[in-house]
Amino acid sequence: MAGPDRSADGGSAAPEPVELRRLRWRARRGLLENDLLIGRFLDRHGRTLDAAQNRALLKLLELPDNELLDLLLARTEPEPPLDSADVRALLARLRSA
């Protein structure tokens, strides 16, 4: 499904309601703790995510549940290839939500 036209650099538009619903569905996890942390974050900040933050969240959601929880609780820090400025910035927002 095509979204709004975005600039070549990924744009900075917030996710549309349909994109946000898809992101919420993708964020459903096997660990309740992850569901609660990510759900609360999306409730508060989901409509303000720019394209880079959206991509960073999708990268985090590819992780196994326990690794994701460790990152969310700051027990560990991202390692390459996941370690990027966008992922670190999003983690800081997730941790403060």
C-alpha cells in the first residue's frame, strides 16, 4: 500500500494511521514485558516517529524477545550491525517512555 510521497532521504513524515496500526501489530511480542513497553511507547510517541525512527524500530523488532527486552531495559547495548545512531536514539526514547 502506498503512503504519502516522501523525500528521497526517507522523509520525516510521521506514520499514517494505517502504518501505525501495522507497526503495532508487528510489535506484538511473546513476552508481556515487551508488549507493555513497546505499546506504551507507541501510545505516547507513535504518531511522532519519523521515517528513520520507524526503520530503527522495525530493526529492533527483528530481534528475539529476550534480546529485545535486554536492550529495552538497558541491560545490554546494541552491537553491530544493529548499532547505529538511529537505533541508539530510538532506544533512548523507548527507555524514557
